[in-house]
Amino acid sequence: MMADQPALLEELHRLRARVPQLTGALAASVDGLVLAHDAPGVEPEGLAALTAAALGVAIRTTDATGRGELRELLLRGHLGYVATYAAGAHAVLTLLAQDRVNVGRLHLEGRRAGARIGELVDTVAPAPAPARPAVRPAPRTRTARTSASPAAGPTTTTTTPRSTTPRSTTPRTTTES
């Protein structure tokens, strides 16, 4: 995916001008590849990889809690914020901000910039591959285990099948010869 890097970089510069407390901005693919960055003092490849990892956990968390599709992720540390916003279907926008940033303004501008970056990236992203039909694994069946050695002779094991009804009072029998 080769997005228009000059246009992405221009969007990041405009965003940093609109929110002076931003200390860095990064556009990355959802797979953790850097698309464009304006983050002095930060290693962009490492931040993109960490963003992809955090994104994976955040998506699973929103799914598990029934909160719908992930829109953004906000982390606050002692020295400031890390905010990640969805940027279309193929990219994310990660912003680094000072602790004194107006979080409402950060969200407003981050969401707008994420939408614009999503438009830029999604117009050049490859068409998705056709969906494969879901394959369900075969149901597991229970088999009886035997632990007889060849010298001990034949072993017969009889078990009653498990059901969803209350347990049967019929005992399981094992005969060894």
C-alpha cells in the first residue's frame, strides 16, 4: 500500500499546527508499517509496531465487551497522552501530546485528521481479497482410553455417554483380564 506520502505528511503538519501541544504524529498501516510521521525524537518504526499491537488488543477488548467497532484508543502517562484513531479501513493515526493538552480538542482534531488520512490511504489501498467461507472444525468425540500392556491380555472398557441431563446413577464398569 503506497499512499500519497506528501499529502499524508502535509496533513500531519497541519494537525500539529492546529494543536500546539502535540509533540508527534504518525500515520501507519494497521499492520504496523509507517506511512508518514512527524514525531521528532521518536523512532517511527517502533511506534508503528507498538500501535499495531495495542490496536489488536483494543479491538479484541471492544469485541469482548460488546462495544462495537474500535474508533479510538487513549493512553495517559505521567508526561502526556498517546491517542490512536481509526483512519479508514487500512490505517491508524497515532498522536503524542503533552499532559496539558485539551483532550476534547485532541479528540476533535484527531478524529478529523484520521478521517482525512483514511480517505487518502483507502483510495490507494488494494481491493480486499474475496472472503473465504468459514470452516468449522469437526466436533470432538470422546474415546475410551486403555492402559493395558500387551502382556496383560485384552482389556474391555465400557462407558456410558455423557448427556446434558442430570447424571445417571448407572455406574461405569471396567473389566480387565
